[in-house]
Amino acid sequence: MIYCGTSEQSQRSYLDFAHQFDLLQRGVFWVTRAKDNMAYQVIATLPVSGGNILHDELIVLSTPVAARDYPEVMCRITALVEIDGREQEMIFLTNNMKWSPASVADLYRCRWSIEAFFKQIKQTLQLSDFLGHSASAVRWQIWTALLVYVLLRFLAFTNGWNHSFTCIFILIRSALWHRWDLSSLLQSYGTASGAFRFIATPQQPCYNGF
């Protein structure tokens, strides 16, 4: 499992190192932003291949309270990340020592796509309300929503659909009780070949090397 902390958590508030250590003990890999005033000690400096990666270091926390909450080694990566067309220096922390620095920076950059995914399955696929309350019923509804999401994403990708995910869901739902050739239906829908917004390709949710 991968957990990405938000910039609001690490920059505007504080880093909950006790929570990060709990995630580590549960086998969860995490990536988050480092605070500017975080006190730490570098125990190893790893070579970097250049590009947008400036530093790759193994560190331990140096203040007594932080070291008590998180006594293990973590990786500190400094990278140049493009934001609104400009490169900005950002510092990331992770408990995974095997990921490449570039993968860590890319994973954090993709966090908004992950949040958009949860928003789509919760709001568009109406996963905010459950039909049953048993553990089995909840699991069945979640798995069904995920299956519908993957099928619709694949259908949008194979037919060059450039409208929103909500739009394709509404269109398919309205045609559910009719016999349609879905490819012809999607390709003939208004200006379906136009570019309205970026639509993720099916392979993008898979992070190679993680």
C-alpha cells in the first residue's frame, strides 16, 4: 500500500511522525513533504543521476521528541518539480529505500490524480451511500464500483473519448437498456474527438517499479 501525505499536512501544519511510524509498522509505504525547519542528521549521501534530482540522502531525526516518535531511517530527496510551468525545489520524505528518487517525486506529483479518482468513484459512481451494512455487502459494492470505473476508463481510452468521466458515465447509463454499439455511440457523441480535458490512460494508475 502507498500513502501520499499532502502539502497541507507537512507545510501548513506539522508532520505527525508517530503516525508515519505506525504506517511503517503496518507495512505501508509513504511519501510526504518535509518541513523547512525539520531537524535531522544525514547518515549517508547517495549518488544521483542528475536531471531534476538534486539530493538523495538517508537521514534520522535529531530532536528527542521526533526521534522517539520515528526512530528509524528515512530517505530525504530534494527534487525540482514543475508547478504551473515553473520548476520549484521540493523536499520529500519516504520510508521506502528501494524506490528511485525520480519515482518518489513522480508519485507525489500524481497525488492529485489519486484524489480525483476517489472523488469520481465516490460522487459519480455514488459510492458515498451503501445499500448494505455488512462487511460483505460493503466489499461487494466497492468492488463493483471499481470494476465499473476500470471498464469505463478502458472504454474511454480505446475510443478516444476526451470528455469528462462523468459525461461518459451518464451517457452509458442512459443507454443501458438499449442495444448499442458502444464504440459508434461514443465516437458519434457530439465532438467526441475534441480535446476538452486530460484523460488518464489505463496504464497510468500502475507505477512501474513500485
